[in-house]
Amino acid sequence: MAKLANKGKVESLLLDRVPPHDLDAEQSLLGSMLLSADVIPDITEIVSLDSFYSENNFHIYEAILELYSSGEPIDPITLSDKLEKVGTLEQVGGKPYIHTLVNVVPTAANAKHYANIVEKEGLRRSVIKAGTDIATLGYEPGIEVERVLDNAESLIFGVAQKRISEKFIHVKDLLIDSFEQIEHLYEKKASVTGLASGFSDLDNITSGFHPSDLIVVAARPSMGKTSLVLSIAQNVALKEKVPVALFSLEMSRHQLVQRFMCSEARVDAQALRTGNLSEEDWPKLSSAVGRLAEAPIYIDDTANITILELRAKARRLMAREKLGLIIVDYLQLMQGLKRADSRQQE
């Protein structure tokens, strides 16, 4: 009973509080757009329809954008006519409210400032909605906790992504980047356009690993699959300087690090495991440790990890580091959230 009471108390608090908003900023923004259509392109990169708290202002902003996209003049007369045609003029307050918007601000000079205020308040409401949805998921008894966590992270990251807007880039800036890429390719003298694996024959076939690629390494047991992917991870991190996430479901993190050390130092792995290193091996190991310490390789050796857990961990790491490669060793050990009828379906 106490839990039910707490749930009701939380919901009551959420319902009783007015969501964040700034009606003055919304009106000032719309008034600026009516005073000068020149500010509209900049505004649309900051504000979306969901940014508006007032439904009336939502409809007015939508009508202004439709007028702008069709190349029609934007003023109180044309806006009122547009709203009347779609049947929302009286709903938003009629012509008197439209003319009021024009008189709210004397100039459109501060339009971007008003837009930032409206966007931030809209973002706050999105956070509140995400939190409410997460709370609702948490109270659902039939949903696995792993799925609740995954959905919760997706909701929060979805809110964060709203702040990322794609903008036009001047061709001059693109030319500089493209020229640098051409110089880089010229110096490398290679046909690799993605991440180089370090194996030239493979890179010549694939042109390197590219974003969204899914590569499955398949072979019989004890054929060197792990050695191959570790060599690729080492090359990408050390030579390409690109962060790599390595999920190991079979070997421990210490075993993996020892294999990295042997590979980088070019010392015999059996000698390292048995302690039979030569005097010449120690300087090579010391040098290898220094290089590996600077390598952006991140290891997770959680056994029996599920797909949802792996995705959540990768998402969190991606928020800190711009991952270029994710390696799972190995796929058959990964579990689904629920056992399916067959292992293939899972």
C-alpha cells in the first residue's frame, strides 16, 4: 500500500505543477517574425513546433512557416488570412491577437535570443515528459528491468539529440577538409577510405571499415578469430587514433591486455605466460606498455552480457568518446533478453 501511495503522490505532484514555459518569449518571437521575415531561417534552426507551450502560438508559428515556404509575404493580414483558411483563426484569438503580437516588440533584432528561450523551455518540458515516461515504465510489472533501463536511456538521449541541428556549411570549409583528405590519401598511397584493419589484402577488398558496417568474423574453433580482431583493434587505436570498444565475453580483461602487450612488443606469448622472458624482451615490453597506455581502447569483460546491456554501455561510452569501432568477442556467447524457441532465433 505504501508503494501505491508513493506512486500516486509522484503523479499528483507532476500533474499539479505547471510545465516550464515563457509565453512572453513565445509572443516576442512570433512578433519578430512578423516584423522581419529575414530572421525566419535562423529561427527554424533553433526552434521546432514542439518548442511552443501555447497551442495558439503553435498554430501561428506553423502558419508563418507555411507562408514563408510558399514565398508569400508575412504580415498580420496574410497571417490572419492563412489561419482563417485552415480554420484556426478564432481559436488562436482572432485578428486582435495577431495584431497584438506585432506590438509586443519594437524590432526583430533580438529574435534569436527569444528563440533560445523558447527552445530551452521546450527542452525542459521534454525532459519532464521523458522522466514521466521512465517512471511509468518503472511501475510496469511485466517489463524486464533491462528493457526499462534501455528505454530510459533511449528517452534521455532522444531529448539530448533535439539540441543537435544540422546547418549549412560553406563550400569553402568543405573544400579545405576535402583537400586535407586527398593529401592524407596521397601520403598513404592506399585505396582505403575507411578505418584500416592493418591487413592490406583485407583493406584492398573492403576499402576499410565504414560507419554502420557490420562485419562477422567466422571460422572453425582455434583458427585465430580472437587474434585477428585484437590485431584490428590494436591497429585502429594505435595507428588510426580512433577509439575502440572491445566487449569480451570469454577472455578476461587481463588476458586481453597481455595479448595486446605480446603483439605490440613482438614477444612470445608462451614465454610471457610462463615467466621465461629473455633480457631482450623487457625493453620491448616496456616500450609496448608506453604505446598501449596512449591507445584509446576500452575493454568490458562482462560475462553473459545481453544485447540491451551491451547497447547501453556502448551508448554511454559513445557519449564520452567518439567510438569508431565496436568489437564483440564473441557473438555466440551473447544472450537475448529472453530465451527464444531456438538459439538461432535468439
